[in-house]
Amino acid sequence: MPDTQSSSPIFADEQRRRLALGLGAALALSALAGCKPESFGVGEIAVETGSSSAPQAASAPDFAELTVPASRYRSLDFDWQDASRQRAVPARLYLPAEPAAAGGLPLLLFSHGLGGSRRGYSYLGAYLASQGLASLHVQHVGSDRGLWTGSIFSLVGRLQDAAKESEALNRVADVRFALDQLLASEQGAGIDLQRIAAAGHSYGANTTMLLAGARVQRQGQVLPLLEPRIKAAILISAPPFYGENDLAPILQDIRIPTLHITATQDVIQVPGYYSAAEDRIKVFEAMGGPSKALAVFEGGSHSIFTDRAGTGGLALNPQVKVATRELALAFLRQTLIEPATGGVAQGLQPWRQRYGRMLQRWEAPAGPAQALAGVN
């Protein structure tokens, strides 16, 4: 396996410098022009909405409304402090409105993209809670929405810090710490320890891959980043590990089922930095594990998977979100909730039959649906 001592798991030094400078210039110009920074499409970026103001679905009769009724879920905010790292770890927990049934709740751990927060991706967290799952959205204070506050003249420095290897590793520690805190809390008593999955978008997808077993070496030693309590992973708009030309040695040790979600226009492009939509496919192809699935939506930007309502087309945006949250649920049912039956009622094949016309590409394990539950 390659030793990546000289580079960040996320960005090589030179690429990180160019990214930060490019983002700084782009955001400065956008501020002068009165534009929103989200238009540059890196990670989640700044604008978020709660479930009460989530965008409505298109009027097509076969698409559900995107907003989840408040009566079907509840949310709790935590402001944890990791004393060992002197780092705040805020989080939002989505729970079903009704108490957990016998056996406990499945849990999804969610990591946001660059510039996000615990409030983001509410369309996914609220929906999963309404369907009987818990969803814990962890905020990473070194790469969260705080990047977009303060002087524009110090923005480059803030972005450079967010791209450092230390922050990439801190994000992994954030998720592990948040899981420990949740399980030690009153709400954690209702979580099924055998049914825990992780998910993330963009930078959060990198965080999820590290937790799932991506192999990172320093000075000839593999860093102990694997979180063994995680049994499945959902990777949305996953960038490759920049600075590494061969992804296979990094990703082939991931042994849990993975679901990869992207779109044909899932491009990150700012001055000095470019990541093509094909990069998401390279991650999928290099991924190890007993089973993996890929959904590529036709159209849609990098930010279409956030709570933002205006990316990827006004009609397409809510439809992709509805399809994404239902795909996540189908995958979790097959891997965590109903592995013995393959999740027949809400499996991947029924989902494909419903949403296949929206896809440019689809890949899933052949044979019985139970194959997705290979580690359970």
C-alpha cells in the first residue's frame, strides 16, 4: 500500500493551496457582484433550511412532497465538547415521533460537506426519522459554516485550514466522539448497536470513507481510522483522495456494503481547482467490499443533494432529493433493517423500477438482494 505521508488524505499540499486561493478569489468576486457563494458548488456551502422550509416537490403525480410533516419526527440538538481535543462537536438528532419498537432504532451518522452544519440535509434526516430510523447529523467546526463568516480577507486562511489533513482527521474523530456521546445519553438507549451506518456528502463522503476503512499510511503505519461499529456507508458526491493517483490501494480494504450517489453534472469547479463528475465514478470503481451500488442521476449539480432548492433545475431538484432519500432508505433496509428478507418490500429493485427513468447509470450487485447484507 502506498505511504501518503507527503499529502493530505483529501488534498495534496499544492492542490490545497490552489483550492484555497481559487475559492478565496471566487468568493471575493461573488461578494462584490452580489452573488451567492453556493454557486461555486463545493460541498454544502452556507445556505441551509430547516424541514419546515424545505423546497416543495414538483407537481408530477408520482413524486411525494419533499417536506416531512412535523408530526412524523422530532429533532434534538446537542452541543457536545470533546475535552481531549478542546473541540466543540455540535450535532442534531432526528428521531421518529413514536418511541422505538423492540430491538431498537437503526442509526445513520451523517457528515456534512465543506461549509455545512448540523442543520443541513434535513430533507434526508427528517425523512429517515419519519420511516423509523434515527439520523445523527454531526457538525465539524473546523470546516463548517463558520468558514463563510468573518473578514473576506482572512477567508483564504480559513479555507486552507479546512483543507488540512488535521481537519480531515478531526472530522473522523468528531463522528466517533458524537456516536460515543449519543450512545451514553438517554436517547442512545434506543439505538440498535448492530444497525449503525454512516453517510456523507462531498467532504463528508471522504470522512465516511475514512471511517469505513479507507487505508491511510503515515511513516509506514496505517492510521487507526476504521470505526468497526459502522456496518454500511452511503457516499454522496464523493471526491477522490487528492494527491493519490491510485485509489484502489486506499479503498479496497473497505469491507462493508456501500451505496454511491452522484449526478452527470456533479462537478466541482472553481478557479485553480477542478473535479470532474467522472471522479465520483472512479471512487465507486476503486471501492472494495462485498457489495456496492451506484446511482447516477441524469442532470443535477454538486449541490443538488444539499437542502438548497435552486441547484440542478427547479423541477429536477426536489425530484432528485425525493429519489435520493428513498434510495438511502431502501439501501439501509436491505443492509441493516431487513437483511434476512433482503428488504423485499423496499429493496433496490423496486426503487429502480420507480425512478429508473431519472438515471443515466445504475449498478447493483447481481443475485439475491441479501448479497448487500454481506457483513451482517
